[in-house]
Amino acid sequence: MAPSEVEVWTRQQREQLAGRAWPWNTEGVAEWVLSQREQQLKVSEETLLQKARRALGEDTHLSDCYRWVIDLMLRHELRPHPPIAISRQKRTKNIEESSRNFIHSLCTQIMKENLQPRSVGTVDTLSLYVDLDLFAALSPSAFQLLGTPEQAPLFEVVLSGLQDGTFFTPMLFFTGAAPQLPVSFPHNVLMEAHPAGFTRQQRLLLWLHKVWHPHVVQSDSRSLLIVDSQVKEEEEFLSGLRCVPATVPALIPPTCCCRLQPLLTCVTPVLQDFLQMRWSQLVTHVGVGDVGVAELAVRVAWWLSEAASTLQTETNFLQRSFSIVCTPLQKDHEEPSRMIRDLSEALLRPPPDQGAEQKKVTSLHRVFESESDAESFHGFEDE
């Protein structure tokens, strides 16, 4: 389907959206897309077209399926990736209610326990995928932020911080033999490596012992940690959290991380773009001919160090992120966008010729590219 055709349909359907009947209950589809994004999993154009065929009938013409998908995306405002979604994305009734209940419970608990900003924290994981075949071919597309359930990320980055603005040392987990670290290896990044990789629980336990426990022991007070609901399956990690001094987990409901995870408000999306930029600079200006995956791990650690240095100095970004999450009635819907812009200005300084090689885009991807960021389709796979 030609992108120009889809763009015309999109303009037409946007203008007629309010007056057009929509007999399908697609909140479940929207929640599924958000769930995939939370897990950094790709959603292909074909998958969305299949959902259209289920709604319209298997014999439906392809053009009608595209129109249905466009309508779906417009109604649920699925085009932006999570940080923009906080300010612009329409949430389903279930997500709205779950978010409201979580914020009320979180604020009540903080007040009841009289928890200070230094005692309220959060932790999240960022996955980095590297296509080894593309990497061997020196392709700029080798470094990816999205994967499939069958893919294992080459790197996992555990990010964490506090409501008072403290950004903890990030942990970089590398699936591979431990690289030879140079003497100048950054002090503000912790690296763990193993040929077999790490399970989610192994990563969380290492973070718990090397980052969180030293902090809570030093603060010697009860604390609260905002985490996604998937940790319910990690019993050993939850048991470790409840050790003295006790940490109470605040579990973000499924599909609500875009709104309720402080790190996703600003830090994680900007860090994604920053790492992507550094990778593009590496393959474009430096070259990766002599860089193996072990050497790449060291470079990624240096990139993380750059970002960590800024965030450990500019504590206002995390403070503002927690403020957005912990405010029951958030009225300033443009604040997340301002934060992303401000942090990007501090970190993202691409060279003038960056972007000379454009990635291939699908029709549905290109439809929304003109009205949002170049990377605003995180979560939708290019076929």
C-alpha cells in the first residue's frame, strides 16, 4: 500500500473521526499494544492488519483493513512512544482507573509512612538488542531498541533513582564473556557479564545487593520502591526487598508503566535516543571494523557513563519525573515534553550529517512521522 494513499486516508479519517460510528470494542487491542511496548517488543504492521481482518471479516479488502487500523490508531492515539504518551495519549477506561487507584494508594502510603524523598525510589530495565549478522556487516541497523519474544537482548541496563533526584549508578548486563576493562573504565557504571546471560531475577538481585541495599542501609529508614508488576513472579527478589531495613514494593499495574514509571517520563526515552545516536556516530564516523561485541560492551558502558554524569548532576529531571507520577491530578500535560526536550539538549548533540541513511519505513509508520518525532513509532516494527 503506497504511503501517499494511507496519508490521504488518515487526513480524511481524522477530520471525520468524531462523527463516524465505531461499533468495535478495541480497548483490549490498545492495551495489548501498550503491553508490548512496555516489554520493548515489536508490533508488526501485519499483526495489526490481522486484527482488522478479525473485526471486519477474513475476506475484507486490504484497503479497508488499512483504514480500520488507521482509525484504531487515531482513536487510541497509539502513534507516540511512552514519554509522549503521558501527555498526549488517550488511555482506556481500565488503564485510567488502574492509574488513578495506583496514584491514590502510592500517595496515601507515602503520607502514612511519612516517607521522605530519599526513601522513595524506582527501578526499571532497558533492553538493547544487537543483530549480530547486521553487526558483522557493519550495518547501522544492528543496534535496536525493540525485539521479539524469541530474541534475547545483548545488553540489559538497570536504571534506578530516588524522588529527591538521586540517580543511582546504572548496571550494565552483558551476555558474553567478561571483556577486558581498561584502566580508565568509568567509575559510575557497574558491568556484569556472563556467556549465558542473566535471568530477570538474577539482574534484580545483583542490583538489590550492589545498589539498593547500600543505600537503604546508609539511610537506615523504611523505604518504598516503585516497580512494574512483573516482579510479582520474582519471589527471591521480593523477599530481599523486605529485608531490614524494609522496602515496600509499589507494583505498577500492567499497561500503566508509560504513565506511572518515573524513569519512563523522561530518563529512559532520552537515554534510548542518546544510545542510538552514539551508535550511529560509531558506525558513521569511527567505524566498527575492529570492534567485537566485547569491545562494544565497553563502549556502551562509556555511553551510559556520559548520561549518568549528566543525570547525577542535574537532579531536577528525576525530581520532576516523580512529581508527575505522584500528583493525583496532573494538570500540566506539557511538562513531560519539556523535560524530554531539556534533557535531550543536555545529551543529544548529533552531527549535522547524521541521518543521511534513512531507515525503511512502512506505510503506517510514515503516516504519523510528519506529526511526531522521527522515533515516535517505538513499538511498531518495520517489515
